[in-house]
Amino acid sequence: MQLIHQEFLHAYPLIQWQIGFFKCKQEPAQNVADYIAKLNSLGAKADLQHITMDDLYMLQLTVGLTDTCITEDLVSKQNFTKDQFSTMPSP
């Protein structure tokens, strides 16, 4: 079972689910109950109870940046910390 879980995380990294959770918006004409159900589903997949302060900074950076090359590079990094933000190169 652990191997299946590891393969799933490799194919669908938590950061992708977490970005999806934080980007989730109610669609026009979508009722509130359906939006909440979608948000709950994304939240469960994103493993929100284990998000650290560094994770929150990383998520905000990936959601807030407009440069997709930098965003893709960030998403591929493991164990990126808030302290590393100041050392990021400017394009």
C-alpha cells in the first residue's frame, strides 16, 4: 500500500493539489454547496493539515507569480524554504 501511495505522489505531487486548492474559485452559476464539496475534495487531496510555513510561502509564490518558467521551476523543487526566496534570481 505504501508503494502505491508513493507512486501516486510521484505522479500527482502534493504541491499540485495544494495549488489547485488555493486557486479554486466558485464558477459562475455554481451553487455554494457544490463549490464547498469541490473545495473539501481538493483540501483532502492537498493534505492541508501538514502544510508548514515554508509550504505556505511556496504556495503563495507559485500562485502569485506571473512568470510561468519560474513557477514551473519552483514546483519542481523539493524542500524549498522561505529563507531561499531572497536568493532567487530575477529574470
